[in-house]
Amino acid sequence: MTAKKVLVIDDSIMIRKMVKSILAGKYDVLEASDGKSGLDAARRAFPDLILLDFVMPKYNGYQTLQAIRRVEGLQKVPVIMISGLKEQVTEHVPEPFTEFDFLEKPFEADVLVARIQNFLAPEPAQPISAATARSAASAAARQMPRTEEPTLQTIINRLTATETLLVQGIENLIQREVVARFNELNTRIDHQDNAINSLTQRMEKISEQIDHQNKGLMVILRELKSLQGK
């Protein structure tokens, strides 16, 4: 059976590789580093699900989603929007989210897999005969309960989940710091704009006063010339 395709659109190469590692063996994972290349990839591959970062250069996640929805055949593809700054998403799209599902960073590996499986659930198993069911039940009843020991794969999954949280946590902190710096810079620019506007207004008033004084001087000069002529 052909694996279902999940397209990951995120400008962070670490997040893309992390998601690909988590979904390895479960889905065919495609990658795109920004909204434009993500739209192109979606047009080519027609994925079964799209994992879409919201904060990206050029086009943010919602702009990318709107472009994807305009493509024939992609109007109903499930989309999970991911972001460490939920407030930025709600600035563009008020809750409750109806056009997409939302997953906040950092997320654990099992949470991501569970969200994706909600949309891409496997086909229901074929019905089995009553005799086969009774045989399986008898075998299960005879089997003694055992203490389950962690397997190598379980340990790897746990390490991967820990690494995912660590990487996403670091990126989330960096992202928040960048946003805070941008907000601070915008505030300073606004203050500078206000100061420039105030200075411009003062210069205009001074220019008006100088112009008024020049007109007065011209009148005085004309009067002096008139007196000299007499």
C-alpha cells in the first residue's frame, strides 16, 4: 500500500528534518522552506495532509493556505497550522479555527503523530470470522501478563521527542526574541516619526513667520524709497 504524503512547509530546516524523522516509516514526507515553494510542491504532489508553519518570510502561513485553497484538488486537503506564537495567528484568523487545525510549538512527537492520524486514519481492518475471533480470544486469555520492557525503538522515540522539544523550544525563544526586538524597533521608529513631524511643523511655522517678516520689510523699503523720492 502506498504511503500517504505529508507536506511540511516550514522555514526552519531543523523542524523539517525533525518532523521527517518522527514520521519516518509512517508517511511519505515532502519538504518546502517557504510559502511559495510550498505552494509549488502542493501543486506537484497533491499531498494528503499539509503541516504549515505560520511565521515565515515572504508569505505567512495563512497567506499560503489561501493560495493553496485556490488550487483545484487542494480545497479540502487537511492543514495543520503550527506556530509558537498563537497570538500572531489569531490576529489574522479569530478562534475557533475552522479552516485548519492548530498545533502550538513546541509539540511532542506522539502529539504530532496523533494529530496527523486524526486526519489520515488507516483503512478499517477487514472483518474476521467468528471462529478466528474466538481462537484469538482464547490465545489471549491463556497468555500470562508480562512486564513490558522498553525496546530500542521506544528509547529512540523518546530521545527523538526530547530532541524535538529542545530544538523547538530554542527556536521558539529565538522567534519571540526577534518579534520583541522588531516591536521595540517599530516603537522607536514611531517615536522618531513623531519627533520629525513635530520638527517639520515648527519649521513650517518659522518659515511662515520669516515670510511674514519679509513682506513687512518690503513694505518698509517701499515707504523709504517713496520718502526719498519726495
